[in-house]
Amino acid sequence: MVGVDRDQPLPTCSNQISRMTADLQLFVVHAQEAAMRVLVPKLPQEQDFPSLTRRELECLRWTMEGKTAWELGRILGIAEQTAVRHTHNATQKLGCVSKHQAVLKALRLELIW
């Protein structure tokens, strides 16, 4: 079990709270990935190098920075739904269940940095 505590009150700005929530979600997925690497041997499909498109990698990089699909669409000049599709496709290709897990796996495989 891991606890997260603060010596200061929570911020009142919704942007700061959203960022903290995103950071905590990434932390949880990272802890799960680390535990899996230690406790479970690599599966054969994990040793294969997945082939992600340039757009899928861009979406993962921006997701790593805490951007939403709407923000991805604005940054990349594409529709929000297209950003969702690219992120979903990358998540599926990496064999992950969430976009946060996909970001961490892509980092581990050095697909993004």
C-alpha cells in the first residue's frame, strides 16, 4: 500500500487539481508497471517492438504532458475524436488498458522520451 499525503492544503485552482490528479494517475500506473516487471516474467508479445505511427507517438507524448484529447486536437490541428482514436490505437498496439499505461510502456520501450 502506498499513501500520498501533503503538508499543505489542496489548491483551489481547478487546473492545479486536474494536474495533480493526472500526476497521481501516472504514478499509480508506473507503480503497477514496476511491480509487473519485477513479479511477472516478460511475455513473448512484450518483447516484440510495436509499430506505432508518427501521430500515435505524438499523441502519447502530449498525453505524457497531461494534455486531454481536446487539447491534443488543438495542438496537432486535428479533431478531438481523431486524437482519441490515435491514442486508443497506440494503447491497443502496446497491449495496454489505459492511455497512462501506454505512455509508461512507450517510455520503457524508448518509443517516446
